[in-house]
Amino acid sequence: MGIATLLDIQRWKGLGGNNMGEILRVQNLSFRYPEATKFAVRDFDLTIKGGEIVILAGPSGCGKSTLLRAVNGLIPHMYTGEYLGSVSVGDHKVSEARMSELAQTVGLLFQNPENQIFMFSVERDIAFGLENLAVPPDEMRTRVDEAMRQLGITDLAQRAPHELSDGQKQRVALAGVIVMRPRLIILDEPTSLLDPKTAVELVELVRRLRDETGITFLIVEHRLELLVRIADRLVVMSEGRKVLDGGPEEVLADERAAAYGISIPPISRLRNQLKRDGLPLENGFGPDDLAEELNREALGR
């Protein structure tokens, strides 16, 4: 890794906010769409620290999409309605910031990557956001090359995005987000279109990006069995409100989680049952973690 690359990563690590306190603060947020009779989000509070990986889960229609729109500025700048409370990302109050400012602070990876890749080559697609900000060509080239390196897609630079696999498209779309060097990246159901192997690779990529850059991730996901292994927190929504918030194991062990529509991963169900049976198990989500603990418990008896 060259000196320029190291300096870029250190600069981004500073922007990312590792150990820099709060990156996202949602205070008493309520939002109701025009003509709607109910608030999509109601009295919602959430604080996320720099460098955290936070999962947002809940049944369809619980308000997750509305919350994401409020975080990245689509609400209230694009979607109007009754807006109460406040959302701040980094130094920006979302309702008062320009969308161009928010685009450099909050990045969003759509559920379907094809919704955000549309240029004729991978490198042009990744550079699109920088071109809109009139970033100087030399800096643009450096940032695009670095994003492709971090995502492992340098060999795809001249390929047409529509020719790629779903996993490759996901990486190209994420590179287009990363190249903007946001402080917070939102992933909307990132594993929903991926096969199991590619989903595991994406989860490990998120972990590595957080560790290397200090970037903060807010991830909406139903398939929790992979992401809970790298997440710092699991936040559950129901009917527009935050109903659970804590460490993933703590939340998944809460009997209310299933009642709120959360699909408890099989390994977590087994761990919960063993704990209820009196085994003093520690934190951990992988089968290997559980097997090691059970073996240690058996040898200790």
C-alpha cells in the first residue's frame, strides 16, 4: 500500500468518526405523509456513535424506510409531510442542510444495486458522484482507484456494469458510495438478492471497511444470522416506534423480539434455550463459538 493510499485512509478515518462520539442523532422524530391518517414514524429517538455497525430490523410497514429517508435527507427535502423533531448527521442538521452536503455525509446503498449503477463502465459509474461535485480530475482518479481497490474490483474497471454478477454489481454500487467518503453508510437489505456465499463475503467486507476506515454503518436487514456476528447493536422498530435497542445477543434473547416480527436465527434460538436450561454461555453468534463454549462447559464439569 502506497503512502498516498495510507494518507487517504487516515483522512477518511478522521472523517468516519471512529472514537469521535455521535455520528447520528435522531431526536423525537415523527413524520406523517400527506393524506396519511397515521404517522409512519412516531416519537423516535436514536443515537449512533462513530464506527458502530447498527442493524435496524422490524416487520414490513414498521417505518424503517421512512426513517432512512429522514436520515439521508429525502425527508423533508424530497418527501413532504408533517415533520416533527430533528435529525442530525455529523455537523449537519438534516432539515437545514443542502442535499449536496448530505451526499458527502450520508451514503445509501439500495436493496437492488441496479437502481444506482447506470454508466457504461465500472470506473465511470464510481466517479459519477464526484463529477457532480466537480472534484478535480487528479483527486477523482485517486479516489476511484482507492474505492475499487478496497472493494476488490480493480479488474472490473472497464467492464460494463450490466454484464456483472449480482455480487459484483453490489460491490460497484458500494464503491460509488464509498468514493464520496461519507461518515455514515446506510445499507438497505444488502443481502436480499445475494446467494449465501456472496452474502458472507459482503458481511465480511462491511466488517473490514469499518475496521480500516472507522466508517459507521446503519443496516436494514431481515436476514440477521450473518450480520449479528459483526453488529454492535440491534434496533427493532414496530408501528413507527423504537421498541428494542441493545447488543444483538441481548435483543435476540428478549422474548418480545419474536412478538415484534423478528426472525430469530437458529443458532440464537439454540443459545437462548441452553441459557434457559442453566448453561452459563457467553456472547457469540457463530456455530463454532457455541461449539467451543459447550466443549469448554463439558470439560469443566
